[in-house]
Amino acid sequence: MVITLGKPNELDAVQSFYNFCGYGGKPVASEDLVLLAWNHDKIAGVVRLCPEEGFLCLRGMQVHPDHRRAGLDA
């Protein structure tokens, strides 16, 4: 498992991942800080930090069903 900082060209893939996981929150915005967990070349999980009133707020933490209960979100 490798964790990377999301790049602007990956935002569509992140939004698709959220949709796949059934996440119904706000869409990913370009100013969000996105961290991706990769299992080989597939997204296994996403964490998004959104700027709100001068702070970063954790939003949209999602884990692929194949990787749930494996400690990825701990």
C-alpha cells in the first residue's frame, strides 16, 4: 500500500471512487487536499481535507470494499 498526495489530474478518479463507494457528500474541489491509498495501480482509499474557516476539516474518508476491515482507515 502506498499513500500519495492527490494531483489535479486525479480529481475525476477520486470523484468516481467516491461515487463507487456511495459517498453522498460534497464533490471534490480543486482546493481540497486529497490523500490516496494505492494498492498497486488501483485506489484503495481516499481521505480529503477541506479548508473551512481557516482550518482543514476531514471529509470524505472512503475505503474500497475489498480493503475494509484491514486496518487501512485506522
